[in-house]
Amino acid sequence: QNVRLHHVQIKGSADYSAMLGMARIIRDNDIHIVNAHHFISMVYSYYACKIASRRRLVYTEHSIWEINRVSFKWKVLGGLLMNQLDCVMGISEDVTNALRRKFHVRDKNTITIRNGVDLEGVNQGRDIKAVRNEFGLNDDMKIVIMVANFRKIKNHMFLLRGYKDLNKKLKNVKLLLIGQGTDGDPENTENDVRDYVVENGLCENVILTGQRSDVPDLLSIADVFCLTSQSEGLPISMLEAMSVGLPIVGTNVPGIRDVIRHRKNGFLVNLGDHEDLTNALYQLLSDEQLRRQYGQMSKRIVNESYSLSQCVARYQDL
């Protein structure tokens, strides 16, 4: 896209040299507007935009989880800074409201611009049969898919426990887990997931694909998309699944419940209730007409409210 990339390394929790480096980049490249994503980026950008130079600064936050992690000290400072910004933005109404509550940001300074997915790019690349053959899947095999990196907040273990019970009711269902853990990340759960699969005799039923660049192709072979996170901002993976017409099962938590319309395009299940999760998956997998009906509604919701073109237009307006 011919967009220049600058890398500023931050050493420690308050690196003044990094702030100076950012200010220099802004000045030398005649940058007029900065959009900082996530809290710490906003703090560093504040110095570069508002103290070292007169530049517009917009702050975008992506999840309630990240907001809740901010300590009391940074909460006080953050509140002071945010009320001096040109705009404070959440990617869902829940995230925007969490910013208002935590940092006491004035309503006139806050907006919501929801994430969007590229509806032009949802056309399948590979042949569906070729994708199924890669994983040794028969034509009559049902597929539940989850796209998420292996971190505690994504709650893969909840899905595995629900799937284990589902496997006793339906024998022709495979679970595809797309994503990976990160070495050195204390939240990494990939080893826990692998151990659970082995210990419970699910090696033939659960497929861990690792990181993939062909997620749309994998979504094309799925029957149900599931996301069991403890919290989300506005999950792109779920919107992408809806854009190809998949019914959704997700936990009744912020971010996910913004998008799933219960018993319209999928099911919201209570966090930690394995039986609730198993029943929701069973209901969809055993009823082709219901899957088709919910999948059509998923597609309609994305087209009406979560297209990338709408998201881009709102950023351009801002």
C-alpha cells in the first residue's frame, strides 16, 4: 500500500527517549493526525502530539479487558489525558461505555466506530473438497470451528469440555481450532489444550491447525462457528464467519453478545455452563434447516452493520 512504517522501541514503563523519537517522526514527516491504538500507545502519542507539537490525536480502544487492566495510577493520569484528546473511540458501544466509566471521559469526546469485515474478499479461494481432503474429512462430517490464538481469555478449555460431551451425542463432528500460542506469553494455553486433547482421547476428533493464512477457506467447510472467550472487544473472526453465512455459538459476554442475536443467528451460552454449550452445538448440528436459517441471518447482520466500507466511511468522516 506504499505506507511508510517507523519502529520506535520502548524500554521500560516510561521511556522519554521513545517519546522524543515519536515527536521527531511526526515533525519530520509532517503528520497532522495520529490514531493511537491501545492505552500505552495513547500515553506516548500524547507527548508527541500535544506537548512537543500541535497535532490531532485520536485514541482507539479494542476491548474492555484491556481497560480493566489499567492500574489506579494510570487511571488517574489517563483520565486527565483523555479529556484533552480530539477523540476517544471504542470499537463497540460496550468498549466506549467502559472508557467513559473508567476514565470519566466527556460524552462529547467519545464515539463508537464498529469493526468491519471486507465483504468483497469473502469469496472462497480453494475448492471446498480440496480443503476437506487436507484434513481427511468425509462429506458427511460436521465441522465446528474456532479462530483464536491460544490465550486464557479465549477460553479454549471451555469449548473442549463442551465438545467432549457433544462427542458422546454426535459421532460425526470434528472440532477445528485455528491459531497458536506465543512462546514466553504467561497467558499461553496451547500446551494445556494439547494435553487435554490427548488425556481425553480426542486426538482423532480435534484438529489443531496452527496459524493459517487461509482462514476464509477453512470457514467455507465449517457448519458452526464457536467463540467461547471470557471477554471480547468486537471479534473480527466472528464477523468473518458470519459474512460467509455461518451460525454462531458464543459466550454471553461483552463484545460477543453485541453481535449474536440469541435464537436469531445463533446461541449465547452462559460462561462456564458446559451443558448449555453442548446443547447449543447439538441443536445446530442436528438441524440443517436451523443452521441455514441462522446462517442467512448472520450474513444479513454483517451486511447491514459490520461491513468494512461502513467502518472506513466513518473513519473518513472523523
